[in-house]
Amino acid sequence: MGRPQVGLEASQHWVVVPLYGLAGLGAAEALAPLLEAGLGLMLVDNNQADAALVAPRHPRCRLVRNANQGGIAGGFNRGVEAALAAGARIVTLLDQDSRITPDGLQGLRELLELHPGERLAAGPRIWDQRRQRWHQLASASWLGHPRTRLLISSGTTFTASQWPLLGPLDEELFIDFVDHAWCFRAQAAGFVLLQHPGVQLAQQFGDPHPNGICRWLGMELYSPQRHYYCLRNLRWLLRQGWVPLDLRIKELIKMLVKPWLWLLFEPERRANARAILVGLTAPLPQAVGAMVHPPAESVS
């Protein structure tokens, strides 16, 4: 069977990509094939300082400045808002270190169009480049499509008209558990999360851990700042009744072990100790939803 007839053109499908540091320069160039395929590209400069990020000169490519307000969540939110203002009818979120083909994006778009009016979000299968294995494969089905409880933010695709129902990513979480919170909040609002079996996205999670035991346990090396957000946000996540109990228990067990491994086997021991202490005592995020920020500045 061929692909179904679809009503939306690629130009109505926008990809939102927050960019950080000098790596963002290379990421913007690497995303050029999406523009060549007719897609829209909304780049978000999420650097606190001016990193001289410049968008490719193209009528379907825009760059907005966000100055890292709200972290990765804020970058995605400002990008989605700008994409909707530019006329997007389908939106895909993408990390700067992820790559997805134009055909893959078309597949996600068509999956949503097969069920117009349904509360759906779709994503690809994620290939973990470091571990060389699939990441969180779907284990259920919905009308014959693989259904999952969790989509990582990168690759997540939804119809623009349903953004008010989905709601923004929680900017008070900043980075860790942002996709967990958004996905489970969406499901509490009646959304079904689908994983397209024929669409793949390669993703690299963190840096290689220097310790063999930690690598065997599946850990990556993150900064002490990330450890702080991980602990603080987990404390918040455990209190949310719309997060499945089994996931809360699983993450709690992991966090009873991981901080000890950070202290024993990671290089910045003093910084990690401070991050753990503050992460366990810091005030929790106030509410689900985006923090209030001024509109991102459009520069192209």
C-alpha cells in the first residue's frame, strides 16, 4: 500500500530546535535538508550570552532569541509560539543533537492526519547511539498503532490546533523530567501518545561515563547542575498524582542509588555534593505550566 493522501503540505509543518553554544552553529547547518524538503525551521537561540548564532538565509527559516529563559522547556515553548505565529499546522520538537529525515517527519505528519480530531501526539523510535539499542519501545497499541506512555521531547509531533489543550512544557522544571511531566499531563487530558514504527531518530544521551560500573548500569556523565535539577525535579514529580505510580517508584529507587555513585565515581565531587544537598532541600516548582516570560525576540 502506498502512503495515504494527506491534506497538509510540508511548508505547514515546522520543526522547533533550541540551540546552545557553538554546537548550535553546526546544528543549524546540519538541518538544511529539512528546508530543502519544504519544511519550516524555527531555531531558538537559547544562549544566555550572544553566541553569534545566525539562521540560514531561507524564507522558511526563522531565528528567535530566548536567552535560556526556562531552559530547554522555555526554548521549545518560545519556538512553538513563533511557529504558530508563522502559520504552522503541524509542529515537531527537536534537540540540536538529534537528526530526523524529511521522510521521517512526513511519516509522523501522516500518522496524525490519519486520525483528524483525535487528541494525539506522535514520535519516532529512538535509537540510543551510545548504548546501541532502542530506547523505550512502545508496549501497547491504539487502533493498530504502537502506543507509548512516554515520548522524549525530541521528535515529538502534534497538530498546532491542539497546542492549547496540550499546554506548554513546564519551564520551572527547566530541563530534567520536562518530557515526563508534559507527556503524563497530556495523557491526563485525554491524549494518546503514538510511536511510529517506521520512523527512527538517533539520539545521544549525555557524555560517556568515566566509570565502568556506571556505564554498565546505563548511566551517562552529566554536570553537577544537571544532578541538582534531577533531584529537585524528581521530588516534585513524585508528588504529582497524574504520574503513574510504577514510574514514580522506579525513579525513586534509581535516585536512592545514583547520588552515591555521583559522589564515588564522578570527577567534581565537591560540586556534586553541593548539588545533591541543594537538590534535596530547594523549594519545589510552584505549579504545572509555563512561567511567564516576555515574547522571544525575532531576529529573522
